[in-house]
Amino acid sequence: MDKPSRHATSMIDPTLLARVVKGDQQAFSQLYDHSSTLLFSLAVRILGNHEEAAELLQDVYLEVWRKVSRYDVGRGTPVAWLVTLTKSRAIDRLRARAARGYRATSSLEAEPAAQVADLGPSPFETQADQELRIAVGAAVAGLPQAQQQAIELAYYEGLSHAEIATRLNQPLGTVKTRIKLGMSKLRDVLQQWWNHGELQ
Amino acid sequence: MTHEELEESVPLYAAGALDRIERQALEAHLLSGCASCHSALKDYQSVAALLPLGLSPTKPPRSLKATIMAGRNPTPIPAEAAPNEPARPSLEPGEWMNHLFPPVTPARSSSLPWALGLAALLIVAVGGYFAWNVSTQRSIDTSNIKRLEASLQEKSATLAGLHREVGDQAKVLAELRNEIQQRTNEAAEAKEQLAQREAELEDTRVQLSQQSSMRTVRPPQDELATLLRIPNVRVVSLTGSDMAKRAAGFLLYDSQTQKVWLYSVNLPECPAAMTYQLWAIYDKPLSIGTFRMDRGETAHLLVKKVPSFTNAKTFAVSLEPSGGRPQPTGPMYLLSRS
């Protein structure tokens, strides 16, 4: 993947972060506009709760504002950096919640209306972003159900392969293989799309 | 771990599925400079970072942006201002990005004017930084304190939650202990009751055996008492002969049951190989039965079944050789008065 960010970079211009580094409040506002729907969707998916997801996003953006100078343009796309930061903080919250024996008060399944209502494209979403969103969605949906489930348990619930094996009552080796095959297939499908603009 | 195992763990690392030890092992390997694993990780991390794009987009609440914009500090804090940050969580994005893109050190210029220019710039920058540092130190400290306070508050909340949990567990444990104690008491009580029932059963057994032994002894006596209450039973009294002047007795005959009862007292002890024999005498003596009086015995009850001797007028007891005789051969000891 020599061109990993042709489309992803188009979502947030790295120079926007450079302006945020300089304390540009307008740039910070634009950064929020371009990334908040993606990060909020991720936070809701992990935490299963809109209120907590909003709290988390507040923490993440304030952290970005305070520590944004740590971001180096040469260290990956801004989107990858923001996604990883948000995911990391959300999983931390999830684990703290599990340690307190607390369970999500509302699951994603309990809020279908909210999801349907928010399905429309963001006003800031470019054509390239939409295409990428559709491509990733199709690549994930194209995985066998078992591989998709194992990857999602690791990625969105922060479970280790051993924990996933216990949860699914499957042998550890099976779970590892599912994740490995699933990630490999996603990589191949997305690489094909990046190189040729079409899904396998 | 072998290189193959480490390489195979790269997609799991990117998906976030490795446990801490495996993660650390792979990170150490990546830091050692393995190019193929670096390349693989770069690909998989790119894929992982794109995964949320596949989610259905959910817009945040409208008020969130205003809250965030209002919650910022006036200016971002330069990285140099917080060099002693606490260790970041392992999922911190900067870490894996370090593997992907090792920090680039600026190329050293060989040009002197450039070097001088840079030095001058550095002096200005350092001077400016110190000036800025003094003026902003206070606000930085305040923000640090706020962050620490927030962190402390969060930790306190977690601690309180854990305390509550421990309290709940302790309560459950105490309840279980009480229940166990109660069950133990009930078991002890049941055991006591069982012991009591066993004792009662034993008493009942003893009584039963006593009663049954009494029953084996008492029937003749009971029967005698019953006999005495029957109005038409025949009663004959006997007195001692010269052979035994102190001896006496009485004889009962119940025609219904056809039983003879001889109760004799003070008959002398039977000599060896001798026995007393009871006779009913009408035309000729009819033997009713024999009995012995042993040493120390003063009374004897003889019960015999006799078909009929309603006509008998006299009854007598004589001393005969063992086994008795068809006719009286020895001296008489008891005689009826008739």
C-alpha cells in the first residue's frame, strides 16, 4: 500500500492541523466539522451510549487542542491519528466501566431510530469521503460473519483474542485465524480499491 | 516468539486483539528495526484506522461543538511545556505511529551561514521561550492542576465504585454466613431431635421387651386372676398330711377351658430322683401331672389340661419316683378335704 491515504487524506488536510498547532481557532472549528461525525459514530459504536460518546468527544477534542503540537504530519494521516486517539480513549472508558461492573444503559440496537435519522451524508463529506465510506462498509460487510464478528469484538470492544475465544466459546487458534484472515482480506480488498478504484 | 509468530501477530496487533505481553513482544521486535514487520504493520494499521468509516454515520449533538469551543484554553500548550507527562496508555496513537514513521531528525546543515543563522534563531527562540515561559507558567500550572484534579476526581469515582462493590460483596458474604450458621443450627437441632427420637425408640424397645417378657411370665397369673373371677369355677382346698403339716394348697378347675390349677405352698424339697404327683380320685386315682419342689422353693403353681374329672371328689399329691407312676405308690403330702 504505497498510496495509503489518497482518499483518506482528502477528508482532512494535514495543513488544517498545522494551523490548529498555531492556535488557529477557526482551523480547530473546521477540524471539528470535518471529523466529529466520524469520531462520534466510533464513540457511539464502542460505548453504546450517545451521552457518554458526547462526553468522550469533548475530552478528545480538548486533548487534541492541548496536545495537537505532538502530531507530526509525517506520522500518518490526521484521520488515522484522530480515530486511534478516540478509539483508545473510548476503550479505556469501556474498561473502567467494566471494572466498576457497569453495563451500557442503552445498546446500539436500542436506538435504531437515531441511527436511521443520522444516515444522511455530512455537509462536509466530499465525494471522495463518501466513496471511501461505501468502500470500507462493503469490504467489512463482505467478510464472513465469523471473521467480522471477531474483528469487531477486538476493535470496538477492546477484547483480546483470548477474551474473544471465551466470549464466543471457540478455540483460541480459531479466533486468531479469523482475525488474521479477516484483516488480511480487508487489506487486499481496500488495496484493490485504492489501486483500481473498484472493489473485489 | 519466533519471527514467523511475531509476523503473524501483526494483523492481530492492528485489530487490537493482542494481550499486553504479546503486544509488548511485537513492539520490542518492531523497535529492533524489522523492515518486513514494519511494512506489514503500516498496511494493517491503515486498514484498522479506516474501519470506523464503515459505520453508519451518527452526528454528534449540535450543542457539543459549542461546549468544546468554550472548554478550550486560550492557546494550545506547546509540547515542550509538558515534558514530564505521565506514561500514556498503550493504545496511545503516537506509539504505533513511532513504529510506522520513526521520528525524523533534521538533517545537519554543512553550511556555516546556515548554522550561524540557525544558532541565532535558536538564541532568539530560547530567549522568547523563556520570556513566554515566565508569563505563561501560571496558566500552564493552573491547567495542569485542573487536569490532575479531573483525573483525581475520576479515580475517586472509580474508587468509590469499587468501595461500593466491595461493600455489596461483604454484605452478600455476611448473608451467606448467616445462612450457613442458620443451616448449621438447624442441622444440630435435627441431630438432637434424632438423638432424642432414638432414645425414645430405645425406651420403647426396652418397654416392649419388658412387656413381652412380662407377658411370657404373666399369662398363667393373668389367667389365674381371670379364673378366680369366673363364678362357676370349681375350687378345692388341700391341707398338708402328717408328712408335711405346714403344707397347704388349693386347686381350681375350669370346665370351660378344661384346665387344673394347683397352687401349693410349703411342700418339702423333693429328694433326688423323686417328684410330686397330683391325683384326681374318683373310682380310682387319675394322674393329673407331676412337679418338683427344689431347694429354697416354697410355692409352686402347676397348670395342667385335663379332659374331664367332674366326678372326682378327692385330690391328692403324693411323692413318687421321677416321671410319676400310674397309681400312687408313695406317701401322700397334700389331701383335699372334701
